[in-house]
Amino acid sequence: MTARPVPEPVDGGAGLKLDDYLPYRLSVASNAVSRLIARAYEDRFGLTVPQWRLICVLAEDGAMSQSAIVGRTGMDKVTVSRAAQGLAKRRLVERSENDRDGRSHVVALSAEGRRLHGEIAPLALAYEAALISGLAPQEVALLKRLLLRLQGAAGVLAGEGGGGLR
């Protein structure tokens, strides 16, 4: 087992200002965006953010096991399982036994799930456009690259190699 790298303390924490602390800023921004999106998906479509994320992954990647969804989305197993069960009850996904592993399920979008994805995707893109409207296209591209790099660095520090997500 490889030991995780542990950063050296910088100055005993005396210079820590919460509003300038990048992990805090990322969390606050992420929570604000998630709340905005969650309200829209819940109010209009009765979906939670994990359910919408699962629908998007299946629309993009096709049928996959729940463990593959965990790896693709960064959501934990319980969240993925609950999202899949809720979507199955609404007949938005179909769950079947995984031939490779009898203990897990393969999840696929149903025809109704594909229809709903087609209805919501333009709204999701409109929210994204509104959120980034004050940024230049090169700033958006840079932000995405930097977020991927931060995600990778976090994965390395957590002992996960490259972070595991695309």
C-alpha cells in the first residue's frame, strides 16, 4: 500500500482567511450552483441532482453498472443506488442483473428516461449559459481545465491516482 502524500503545514494556520481559502470558495460556489439547479429539476421535473446526474451519464455513456456510475460521477454507492431506485420506480431507468457480477445491477435509460433527458438538457444548458454569461469563452475553457487539474490533485492527495473522474 502506497502512503498518501501529506502536505507540510505552511504557517501554522495563522494566515488562513476563510474567504480567501480556495477549498471553501469552491464549496460555497458549488453549493450555490447545486441549490439553483436542484430547485429547477425538483420543481419542474421531480428529480434530485443525483437522479439528474445519473440520467445524464446514462444518456451520454449508455447502460452501465452502478459501480461504474460511482466511478464516473464521484457520487457514493448509496447515493447512486437510491437515485437508481427512485428512477426505476418512475420507469425512467431499467435495472437488470449484472451478468459479470450477480450482486450488482446494470442501469439503462428507458424510452421515457431518454425523452425526459431530451426535455431537460436544453434547460441545463440554458442555466450553464446564464451562469457563465459574464465570462469570456477563454475564461470558461481555463476554468474547466483548472477544475480538472484541482480534481486530479485532490485525487492524488487522497491516494486515488488521477482522481478517477473525467
